[in-house]
Amino acid sequence: METYRTPLDAAFHALSDPTRRAIINRLMTSPAPVKELAEPFSMGLPGFLKHLRVLEDSGLIATEKAGRVRTCRVRIERLAEAETWLSEQRALWQARTDRLANYVETQMSGNEDED
Amino acid sequence: METYRTPLDAAFHALSDPTRRAIINRLMTSPAPVKELAEPFSMGLPGFLKHLRVLEDSGLIATEKAGRVRTCRVRIERLAEAETWLSEQRALWQARTDRLANYVETQMSGNEDED
DNA sequence: ACAATTGTTCACCGTATGGCAAACTAATGT
DNA sequence: ACATTAGTTTGCCATACGGTGAACAATTGT
């Protein structure tokens, strides 16, 4: 079903849906079975299961079935990858504003009364 | 075009495509005109412009046209929102593992020779 | 054995996505 | 004036997405 190329593609895609973010949010506190996870949402189980599959295919969660109950838990590593990408970007931004601040500073010490 | 509900939906969706992440990555260092941004990619301009629109609609970038050149720059706030959501989730996870560690510890001090 | 609980599969639907090619507009260089 | 550059619009396409209802397992409680 998921044709996503890289893990990051899949992770960000999975996070782009509010239902799925809510699921992640819930699972951060503790693992839970499918039924309990589904309860807060108005949609039917089939639709809900699709969301779970998107999450599982993305690696953001893992599931395991015991008896008739499938228990879901978060895989924090994948979430960390997304976080890492974002913080790398912010590092680039930081480097840039640092350069800019530095430039402004050298300019000002050159002509202190400039506008 | 974008029917996205919340800013977070739109931001994560925008980031789920490798082309768009590459654009963001490029823009982190400095603003750039459309043509220069498009050069590294094999696709045509119309397709590329769609990516730019997704990014702009998500609030991850802003663009401004001067003469015939449209310059694009990152809007760091929106990226920060995504980062914030992720770190909130990790805080929940952290709280959980802390609780768990605490529990294990109290158990061990109760029966120190247990397996 | 039987019913209830829990999950799964299937076929379907309307809309969005990611791409293309072609035609077009607007600003700039010569 | 004319050609070039830079971007835009339009129409099209195949596939993916988010949801539905109906039928079908498989486990568990009584």
C-alpha cells in the first residue's frame, strides 16, 4: 500500500494526519490494544486500521498480536529520525543568522554612526 | 489546492516529499529564486512550482516577486512548530521511561537478590 | 456448543497528489 | 522592436489517500 521511498518520507507522511498524530500521542504514554486506541475516534475500524498500517509501515509504531488482541507501541527511533532532520535544518538556519550577526557587527564597528 | 486543516498537518505533509525537503534544506542557507531552486531537479518547472506552492501553503516558506524573479525564503516559525510537536512527544516518552526506571528501582530495593 | 469480542479483508467512492506537455504572460537584455 | 529569460496557467493522467459498508476470521467467556 505504501509506496514511500525513504523512511523520512514515510514518517513525515504518517505524521501529517491528525488522527495518526493523536494515536502517536496516546501511545507515547503506554502501549495499547487496537480497540482502545480506536475508541476516541468517530470512524469505523477498517478506516482506523488503515491509519495504524500507515504508522506501522512508516516504522513509527510496532504491533504484536496475542490471542485476539493486537497491541501497539511506539518505536521512538523513527520519531527521533524526524526530529533529527528538523534540528539539522535549524542548525543551518542558526549558522546563517550567526554569519549575518557577525557581518552586521563588523560593519557597525567600521562606521558606528551609520543608520 | 491544499485542503489541509491544521498548520501542523500541512507542515508535515509538505515535509513528506524528498524534493520539498531538499528545497527547504537549500533555503535554510539563504533565500533563492525559483529557477536556481529548480535546477538540481530533473522535473519540469510546472511540477516544481507545485512543490513550491505546497511549501508556501504550508507556511514553511514565503515568496516574493520582484520584476520577473520570485525569491523564496524559509519561514522558520512553522518549522519550529513541527519540531515542537515532536519534542513534546519525546517528553511524554521520557516521562514514561522515568516512571519505569523509578518502578524498577523501588522493586530492586525491596528484594535485592531477585533475578 | 454458542455468542460475543476483536480484528481483518474486500470492494468501492470521491478527492488529492505528483507529474507531464503546451500555450501563455511579463520583465529584461541588445 | 525583438529575442530571451523567468515564471504561470491550463488540461491531462495514473496513482495514492481517507473513508465507507458488508462479509469474514479467530479467540474467549458462559
